[in-house]
Amino acid sequence: MTAVHNCGLFVIGVQICFLYGAAGLYKVQGGTWGAGTALHYVLNLELFQPWPALSHWADGQAATLAVAGYLTVLLQVAFPFVLFGSSSTRYWPCCSACTSASRSSWGCRCSPAR
């Protein structure tokens, strides 16, 4: 049973690596993630504004948006290499999962505003 469990975990890890790598390479091809343009568009959508004042403030921080865009692409492209790399960097996937959870909780709303 342990071998089947380990194979299942390996397949899940490969699938996550494929998704992160493909998303990162897709973002590298376009220019919208380089200057923070993609984050600007997301911050200005009404659906992704649980706190409109905070979203407008964050949209005004151009340098921060550019750094966040570059870090997002770097995280997604490097994720497969870090996950299957040395054992000293095993904490990084947990960090990326936490940042993904924080991004989704920042931008999600349970029900659209009426």
C-alpha cells in the first residue's frame, strides 16, 4: 500500500509542477506581467475588490506591482525545479502554497455585489 501511496503523491506533484510551469511560461511570453499591467487590471475589476479603497491604494504602487509581477512569474517557472531539487529547499513549495492562498483570499468574494 505504501508504494501505491508514494506513486500517487508523485503523480500529484508532477501534475502541480506541470500546471505551475505552464502558467509561468505562458506569463513569460506576454508583456502584461512584466510591468504589473496584469495586476493593475485585476485590481480594477469590481469582482476582485473586497476592499475597494485598499485595491485602489495598491494599484497606485507601480513599483510594487512590477516587483509582484516578476516574483509571480519567477515563482511559477522555478517551482518544478525547486520541488524536485535538493531537500534543503523543500520549504519553498509550502511558501508558494501560502502565497497562492493569500492571493486567492485577497481577490475572491463569496458573492458578487448587487
